[in-house]
Amino acid sequence: MSAYKDTAYSDRLNAAANAKRAALEEFRARTAAGDPAAAERRAARAAISEAREARLAERKAARESELKRLTEEQAARAAALAKETAEQEAARTARALAREAELKAARDARYAARKARQARGARAGGR
């Protein structure tokens, strides 16, 4: 068993700083630009990132085209509904005008019949 070492606080701080510095130097040495494995890993990560960006762009384009198609389809349905409503309104107006014409013709016929009866009655009763 080793003996207890009584180290001062500043000694422990210096030791921690030295260890941190050594770890940083080791990391920089591993990720040096000349390391072919690191360059290969960076290239692989870049390729994956580009592929991800391409997939995201493709999905966004598909979403936008679907939204455009749905919007056009909805506009076409709205136009067809408006056209159908206008045709129904025109047909209803035509039926109303025809009904009014029929009623007027019937009223005119009743009026003419009444005038004819009155004229016959005046001829027969006046002599």
C-alpha cells in the first residue's frame, strides 16, 4: 500500500491543468490533417450529410408539389360547384318565369272569358 501523499491545492490544480493540456494535445495529434483515417471519416460524414440534405430537399419538393396539386384540385372543385350552383339558379329562374307566364296566361284567359260573358249578357239582356 502506498503512503499517503499530502498535496497542496495548487499542486492538484496544476496536475489537472497538465492532464487537460496533454489530453488536448493528444486529441489534436489524432485529428491532424495528415491523418488519412480522419480525412476518410470526415469525407464519409460529409457524404452522409449531403445525402441527408438531398433527401430533405426531395421530401420538401414532394410536399410542395402535393400541396400545389391539392390546391389546384380544390380550386377546380370550387369552380365546378360554382358553375353547378349558377346553372341551378338559372334553371330555377327559368322555371319561375315560365310559371309566371302560365299564371298570366290563365289570368288573361279568365279575364277574356269574363268579358265574353259580360258581352253576351249585355247583348241578350239589352234587347
